[in-house]
Amino acid sequence: MSLPTIEEKAAYVHDQFERIAGGYDRANDVISMGMHRAWKMRAVSQLVDVGGPGRFLDVCCGTGDLSILLARMAAPGSTVTGLDFSQNMLEIAEIRAHRKLRKIPPQTILDFVRGDAQNLPFERNSFDGAIISFGLRNLTDLQKGLTEMARVVRPGGKVANLDLGHCQVPVFAPVFSAYFGKVVPVLGGILQNDKKAYTYLPESLSTYPKPEKITEMFENAGLVNIQHIPLALGTVALHIGTRR
Ligand SMILES: C[S@@+](CC[C@H](N)C(=O)[O-])C[C@H]1O[C@@H](n2cnc3c(N)ncnc32)[C@H](O)[C@@H]1O
């Protein structure tokens, strides 16, 4: 299988997530062995500490698990917006948010918006924090996505990116590479009847920049105090920066 061209990428990614939305959460749990929940909790805990209620944006929110986590972990009275371009993913997010309503403080507002991560439908300085989780890799223009997130966050607010890393740990790196390249497509075929989508996943990592490059892209977006936090032996990378 070959990766889509730049021109094809947005439509290709959109079709893929529309197709796999129904089984996305179960596949995610199986493939990450449930660990994505802990990674997301770690990322959210870095973002919500703004000394009171805040306004938060979850870009490429998918089925909304991280948006709901933000709504639960942020101070009561916060506002959380999840944004995605896949209608099917957003429909699941809405249903899930409704199911979890009792766990979200009543003063907190959670809503979902359909839109493009590379052209966010918000004014400058609209949020105290913005996060993208396992979404950046899917954008056509990664730098544009980060620059947009920085634009809509107020000076002093935070921008976070949680995505796959490039594991460098000897012995473990080839094991991870085999798991991701060979086992994950098979799991995707079994769980989602969509081996193609889960072949794209490891292939998309081959063109995804290394953590040092992501740090550079954060700088280019106007972010400072950038931290790279490797998780799961570097197979996952969390980046956090502060808007200048
Ligand atoms: C791998 S999923 C991640 C979902 C969720 N954030 C998570 O961590 O599980 C990537 C999501 O990015 C969305 N997406 C990809 N490109 C996008 C774009 N240009 N604008 C908005 N959403 C996009 C897809 O529809 C999909 O829901």
C-alpha cells in the first residue's frame, strides 16, 4: 500500500474516519492495550491547570473521549469544545457525552463542532488551552494545524500535541515496529474489517516528524517553554508549549 499524495490526503483521511467511526474506540483500546487512556489523562492534566474555569479546545476530537476528560478534569464552569471534520465521529462523540453527562460538573459546557483543523472557525485568543491527540499526523499541513492552535489560544495559554513517537530504545524498538507494522493491520482487519485503514496507521508514522522536529514546529507556531515528554518508551510523544 502507498500513502496518499498531499492532494489526496484530506479526502483519504476523511473517508477513512467516516468508515471506521463505529468501531474506533474498541480498536483503540485493543491496539494500545488500554494505555491511550492514561496518556490522555497525562496530557489533559498538563492543560487544565489554569487556576479556575477555562476555555479549552480539543482539535481532531474524534469520538470525544478526550473532550469529555477535559470537561471532567477542568474546574467547574469551564467550556470545552471538540472539533472534527468527520460527521460520523462527531455523532458518536455527542452520544458518548450525553451518556457521561452525570460525570461532568453541571456548570461546565461541552460542545462539538464540525470544522477543519487547518482553518479553525474561532477568533484569536478564544481559548486558554488547545490540544490535539493522535490527529496531527493526519493533517495535510502539520505546521498550519499547530499555527492555528496557537492563534486561537491566548498569550500565556497552552498548546499540546499527543501523538506517536519514534521509539529509539534498543531491543524494544524493533519489537514495537513489528507490532505496529505487522500486528496492528491484522487487528484492524479483525476488529474493524478494515485492514487498509490500519495499514495506513503505521505507514503514516513513517512520514511523521521526529519529536525534535515537532518541537521546532511548535517554535515556528509562536510557542515557547516547549517540553517534550516521551511516554511508553518513546512510542508516544507529548509536546506542550506556551503561547508567547
Ligand atoms: C486518530 S483520530 C484521533 C481521535 C481522538 N483525538 C483520539 O485521540 O482518539 C484522528 C481524528 O482526526 C480527524 N481529522 C483528521 N484530519 C482533520 C482535519 N483536517 N480537520 C478536522 N479533523 C480532522 C479525523 O476525522 C479523526 O476523527
